[in-house]
Amino acid sequence: MTSTEIGRAQVVNAADELFYARGIQAVGMDELRTAAGISLKRMYSLFPSKTAIVAEVLRGRTQQWNDGIHAEAAAYESPREKLLSIFDFLDHWFREDNFRGCAFINSFGELGATMPEVAEAAQQHKRNFIDYVTELAVEAGCEPTVGLQIALLAEGAQTTAAITESPESAAAAQAAVKVLLGMPHSTS
């Protein structure tokens, strides 16, 4: 890695941690510089603005999300099992000590109206997830609308788990997905 790549990674990693824990607006550039371990001048040479840093953090979050969802799905063959695996991924994530909900929902709520880059990143991330879920639903023999319904269950589980601190939201949403897919489900 070049020194530029290392510096950018330091800033993005520090920003991701701070923004996710406290919100984007609550973190000042000086605090971010300190957490990244670089000078303010160096940070601005790597990123022209806080907006550029936020955009890069959200790109990284998209990659993390996609990698996690696809890694969980890779253990399964059928589209139905892959759909259910989304909620296994969510269950693991919801149980992490630093879980604070979806970074896209959080950042959109905080800055979506005033920072078009945040709105665009969040909208694209959510559209891509809906497309992925819809593709699996269609492969499973369902109508395309079932894909949106399943994606909405995943989104609702994320928000509920974050606000109520209830990781079991993933299992409840997964049980609803089984109903949508016409699969047997337990009530226990």
C-alpha cells in the first residue's frame, strides 16, 4: 500500500468508527484527525471535505454489508435458504457490542436532506439490497413483490433491533419470511 492509501484507510477507519458510534455531525474534523493519527493538513490533502469522507465511509459500509450477506448465503444452495440466511446475518450483527443500527438509515436521517451524497449513497444501497432480495425471491418461484416484502422485513428488523436493543428481531422477521415463502415454521 502507498502512503496515500494508508492515510486514506486511517481516516476512513477512524471516521467509520466515530460516525457510527456518535453520528456524523457530532464528530469534528480535529477529532477525526486525532483519531486517524494524522495532521489536519494531511487529512485535507487526502479528502477535500468531510462530505468526501462520509461518502467513502458509506462505500465501505456497502462493501461490508454485501460481503456479509453474500458470505452467509454462500453456505446454502437454494434461493429460499439464501433468503433466510439474510436474517442469520442480521442476527449475528444485532448481537455485536457496538451495534447501533443501519449506518445508511442513521446517516440518511441525520443528513439526507442537506447532503445529497448521503441521500444518494443510502438510496443506492437500499435499492441494491432490494434488487438482490427480489432476484432471490424470483429464483425461489415467488412474485417480485415478495422480494420487496422480504427486504422491508430486514429493514424493519434493523431499525427495531437498534431502537429496542432486541436482537431477536432478526428471528421474528425470519419467521415472517417463512410465511411469505410458504415454508413450515415453528411457533416456539
